Amino acid sequence: MRSLILTMCLLGLMLWPAALSLKICAFNVQSFGEAKAHNKKVMDVLIKIIARCDLCLVQEVRDSKGKAIPTLVKHLNKFDKSHSYAHLESKRLGKTTYKEQYVYIYRQDVLEVKDHYYLQEGGSNLTKLFSREPFIIRVQSPSTLVKDFVLVGQHTCPKNAMQEIEQLYGVYTEISKKWKTQNVMFLGDLNAGCSYITVKGWKANRLRNDPKFRWLIGDEVDTTVRENTRCAYDRIVVHGKELNYGIVPDSAQPFNFKREFQLSEEEALEISDHYPVEVDLKPSHRYMLRSEL
């Protein structure tokens, strides 16, 4: 009997069941602030979207009073009592009066955010090259094959998208020196598609052309809600052999919440004009065997 159980466990290791994987998401929620936080219809769908993720980078948070995200996390914890959700938010970022925040919402019973970092803290010359500098965190995940990795959340300015994507290469270099790791994931609304990208510029882009950086969301993918657009704005890019091996094959994709929740385009656009993008990390052998037994 025990040999049969072990055989089933080994089979499970090969299949990487989705139920045991760790889901990482990035979602541009389009001007998320008090108005959306007080819209029950919008919040009900938004909570269902984020509750699918073990960690979700929320972008384009526009709330000077700082109440919208705590409201979201409070409702999320009421909706999904099987996990405990926490959040880490950036400063309000932007070189003009227009400001945004990045916010990581995560299951603190599943993973731990060990550290966070802004480029300006290291006196980086890269800071001035971004409209909104990346918000960088270091994550420890006991249940996955890759235990320690870095997430770089970035929402580029559309008109400077190609230059900002290029500068992410330098961000990787700084991170690898600071934290002595190669396991880095870039995620967010990079505006990496349609009119914001040129063929000539793409060919010269190091983040795009260095084979060590793997683009998990392809150019042909549509991450936009509007039916009259088809653009791969939102991306996930990974670096590092350990992190690359730890990705569940073919798990990187947009989540079409309009179709999933049977919304009209008008209803979906009340939530955002972007779909979230997501990827799954493989569970560790030990974690899978414990779950099977």
C-alpha cells in the first residue's frame, strides 16, 4: 500500500497540480481610489480576482487619503477566511503632480516579504530615467521549488515605455549586486505593445533581446478589456535558472475576468481596462509529498 502511495506522489510531482502551486499576479486596476473602493459592484468582482492570487501587484493606485487599499484588504480577508491577507504599498511616485502607488497584496500565511527597495535608496542614477521608479521586494516562499526571489513591479509611462523597459536591465544589475541573487521577476503594465513599441527600438532593447530574460507573456497576447484593442501591454519577464525552472509550464497568461464573470464590456471597464496577468510557481517536492500523504 505504501509503495502505491509513493507512486501516486511521484506522479503528482510530474503533474505539478495547480492547487499546490503559488500564483503571482499583476493587475493595473486603472485609477483605483475611493470611488472604486466605495462601489460595491466593482469591489465584489475585484476581490474575486485578487483572491485567486497568492500575491498580486496592484498598479495605478490613486488615493491621496490612503483609505482605498486598507478597505480592499479588509473586504478580501472577510471574503476569503482560509487565508490571511496583508499588503505592502510604495510611496506615492511620480515626477509631476500626478502620483501613483504600487501595492503588493499577499497571503502572509503562505509567503513572506523579507525586504523592499527603491532605486533612490542606493543612490542609483537610474531613478531619474523612470516616470515612476520600480517598487522592488524580496520574497521567501517555503512551499515552492524556488524559495527566495525578487519581484520588480513596474508601470511604465506610455510615451517612454521603450526607454523604461530598457532601463530595467540596469535595475536587474543593481538588484543582483545588492541581494546576490539572479532570481528576478519583472511584472506589471509595461505598455509593451501596439503603438508604444517600434521594431527598431525592440531590436536594441537589452531586456528584450538578452536570452537570459524570458518573456512569459507573448507579443500576440491581448491584455486589454476593450474589444477594439489587441495589445500585450502587461507582461511578466523572468531571469535566473532556478526561477525559470520553478515556473509551471504554460501557466503565464492574462485572466479574462470579463468572460469568467460574464460581464459586459461596459461592466468590465468599470473595474479596469486591463486584464491581470499571472504565472504559477511549482511547489517543492517536500511540500507536495506532505500534501499527498
